Amino acid sequence: SIVNSLAFPMFGYIFSELLFVIMIGDRDPDFIEKARQYVLYFLYLALSMGTCGFLQKYLFFVTGENLTFDVRNKLFESLVHKQISWYDRKERAPGVISNILSEDISGLNGLTTETIATLFESFLSLVIGITVSAFFEWRMAIVCFLATPFVLLGGIIMARLGWNNRPGARNNDGNAKKKDPYQESNALLSDLILNYRTVISFGQENVNQIMDKYENLLEGPAKMRVRNAHIAGVAFGYSVCVRFIYIGIIFYIGSEFIKIYNLNSQDVYQSINILFTAALGAGFAMSQVPSATQAKESAKKIFSIIDEPSKLDSRERKQLRSVKEGKIEFKEVTFNYPTRKQKVLNKFCMDIKPGMKIGLVGHSGCGKSTITNLILRYYDLQHGQILVDGLPISDYDVKELREQIGFVMQEPVLFNASIKENILFGKLDSSDAKVRQMAEMANALQFIESNFEELTQAEQLDIVRKEIRDKAQSLRLSQLLELSRLADLQALMIVKSTLENSDDKFQRRLAKDQGFFIEIVRNELCDKDVRGMKWDDLIVRTEWKQDLLEQAAAEERLAQFL
């Protein structure tokens, strides 16, 4: 930064000297030698500016990136360990979080080494320019210094507008309570993408309505951009115009000083040119300064997330870790989601003994998924207790508890990896033989081999490259792989869809031989579905009845269905 701050004042000095050498021309016997000398000075200056400029940008960039890298890691670690309820708010939608991880983290550079270096370089360039200018003619140096702020102003305005117009910039109207339109639009877009099937199912009119809402959210920022474009045009015109006005006025004053004080014209010109080029260099550097205001907003947002403690942190270790039998008891459980006032469970009671295979049946929104979420400790209860082997579930180590629960989602996911890697998500340290055994236990081995050649080849095969475009085939493979991941677990199992792709023998093996309990969740059940499901012990039908969720024996509920 020190060497770069010398560049523009030195350029002004060398240019002035060379100009007067050329003006004198061949009247000076040393004309050629002096001209070559100053041309070499230009070459040396260019090489030093290029080398030092590269080193400055590279070193400060590396330092800044290391800093933001550490902050990004801490932010990501904090996000991973936040309780599930933390993400229920709209301002914490996936689109908003991803924007914080990208745009706001990058915006921190406005408060890091890059800004410090640029401000230091600009300030030092002006100080050196004023000092050298005063050395040649102090009166002109004072006049030039008084006019310098007008030259700097153009660069500062352009920098400010550039950062306000960059992608992801925020409205800064001083109203802290006003919702950020970019954040709201990102949240809406995120919800639309994550739930696109539901959105499309409501028809084109619903899609158009959502898109209109998205456009309305961005209407304010669009108007701000148009306004800033006009201001930027005026500012750019000003920054160009002020240079010529500056030159005209300063040279007029310089000519008057030469006449009044009988000054040396070369000294006056050098004084003007050195300070002028120093001011131009400082203005250019200032135009590259990241927005400190934006950086402060980003830092406040990022560190508020990092510093906010998680109400349910899986990193907190507890002594009670192993589930021995797998007995689950719900005692007077009352629960509502943090963002909703309506109770989902109200004094709900249920007992699940080891080895039982039960089904949760009921309409959408009656609390089936909520029960599974509470067993997985995604949320804490408002009232009541959930006991595992007679002990409160809150006494168990969260990480160890979840590792002992096999969870098959309603819509199983195929990760962008090989079949082997998809199965290994259930147990990362499994050998190839164990992977084959897990696939065989889940009744998936035959399907994989028949559709993807030999397993040894399919293990390394990228599922995406295989282009599994058939929906039924993709769903079947997804479910089988999901079951394969869980086949080696020895505790509890929760299944959020019927196991139509696995035979009854496999289900009984899970439920009986390995001590699993299976909870089958369905949004709707027709007679055919109920007949096809072989619940051995209990059907729990969750339904609203005087704000209470009731439990019934299998025979009673099955009679109602059939």
C-alpha cells in the first residue's frame, strides 16, 4: 500500500519533467539522454506499480478470504446445530439462509483488510501529493488542496451507488423495522421451489398469483435501481466534468501566480500536476472501496446467528445414550409449533411396547408427523412427557438417540452419488460385504442387480448419469436404498410411508428379530390400503375430538375401516 500510494504522485512528477524536456526539445544538448531517462522512469514505475499492485491485492484478498472463510465455517456450524424450530420462521427460509452464506459473507470485506488497505493508500497518496506539491510551490499546493475534495467526491458517489446497485444489496432507508424485500422474495421463491408439486397442483392461476406477488416484492427495489441509475449518470458526468473545471481554474490561478509572484512556470506546473494526479489516484482507489454500511449490516446479521444459542444442541453430550428395549410412552403430551397458536397434540397418550408394529392413521394435519418429530426430538414439548425405556427422552443424548432411530421419509431421496454411497449414509464405516448384506436384507439387492448390472459395478455408478427418468423405478429404488441404509440399525424405526416395496418377511424381521418398532404414517387410507397393511398389534388413529387425540385398539379401528 505504501509503494502504491507513491505511484500517482511519482507519475505526476515524471510526467511533468518529461513534458518540459520535450518542450525544450533539441535546444537542450542533453535532450535525447534526458528523454530516455524519464521514459525509463516510466517503465520502472509501471513495473513497480504492477508488482506491488498484484502483491497488495493478492495478499489482502487471501487474508480477507481466510477471515470470511472462518466466519462462513462458524456460521454454517451454527446453522447445522440450530434447533429445527429455529427454521420455522419465514425470515429463515432456505433461500434467505443461502443468501446470507453467499452475499452477506462476501459483504464482510467492507470491514476487513481490503477497506483498510484502500483507505490507507488513498490517505497516504494525498499526503505525499500535498507534500511533494508544496516542495515545488507551496501557494499552489494550498489552492490545489482546497479544490481536491471536489475531485474525490465523484469517485465516492460512484462507489456508493455501485454498492447500492449490486446484486443482493439492501434498501437502506433508515427504517430498521421495514422488511427487506430481497429477503421476503428469496423466502417466497425458496418455498415455491421446495413445494413446487403442491403449487403446480393448484393450477396455473395459483402459479400466476405467486409470480405476481414475487414481482410486487421486487417492484420497490426496481424503482430504487432506476432512481440510482439516474443519479449514477449525473455523478459520472460530474466526476468527468469536475476534472476539466479543476484543471481550468487551477491553471488560471497558476498563471496569475506566475505573473504576480514571478514564479517558475515549471515549478507551478509540477505542483499542480502532482497533486492533481494524487487526487485522481485517491479517487480511483476510493471508488473500489466496499460498502462499509453494507458490511456492518451483514456482520450484524451473521454474528447474531452465530451468537444465538441453540435450544437443542446435538453437541451437548449426555451420559444416557443407548436405547436398550425401545419402549415408547406418551404421557399427557401437549404440543403446538412455535409459529402457530393452535395445539396439534392435546394431552395425547400412547404406549408402544418393544417389537410392536403400529400404524398412525388420520387426515392431513392431525398430528401424525408431529408425533414422529417429537420422538426424533426435533421439538420440545410444552407439557407432558415422552419416555423411552421409562426415562424422559430429554435425558438422552440427542446425537446418539437419533443415530439409533431408522427414519424412512414419505418421499425418499436419492443423493447425487453412487448406489454404494447412498446405502452408506446409514452406516459410514460399513464394508462392501456389509453393504451387500444391507441391500439384501432390504430386499433391494435383486432389484439393483437386475436394473444396474452387477452391484460391484453399480456401487461406483453415478445415479444421475444412469438417468433414472422413470418415476416409479426411481421411487422404488429410493425406498429400497432408504431401507438398506437402516437395515443394520438395532433400535427404533419410523417409516413415513407404507413399505409396499418390501415383503412382509422383511417387515417382521425389522419389527421382531431386531427389536424395531415401525410406525407407518399415511395421510389418507382407503379400504384396500388398510387390508394390505398387516399391523400386528395396534392401530393408532389420530383425529380431532374435543381437542383430544384418541388412541384405539386395532380391532376397533380396523372394523371402522372395513
